[in-house]
Amino acid sequence: MPHKDKYITLLSAASDHYGQPYLIGFMDEYGLHSLSEATAEQAEEYYIKHLGGKQNGTSSTKNSGKP
């Protein structure tokens, strides 16, 4: 799945049937008329900012070194 599609899918899954609050919020924040106008960077940035994407496998976690 392309990078942009991955984040739009995650935003969609976290939104309700009408795209609230995340898909609509994403489009509003970036002044988009459709999701096809979005860039992968915008989608990733919004996802991490609003849904804490670092917890869902989108980045590695650091090992504290403790057993």
C-alpha cells in the first residue's frame, strides 16, 4: 500500500461513517477539496499529530535496555 494511502486508511478507520472527526479535520486543516490533493507528508503529519501514530507501528520504539 502506498505511503499516503496507508495514512488515509488509518484516518478513515478512526473516523465515523461521515469522516468525522479525522478525515474531515485533515481536509480542513490543509484546505483540501478532495483526498487526492493530499500529499503523503501531509497525511503522515496529521495522523501522528492527531492520533499518535507512533504507537501503531508507524515508527520504531526504543528499548530501554532493562529486562
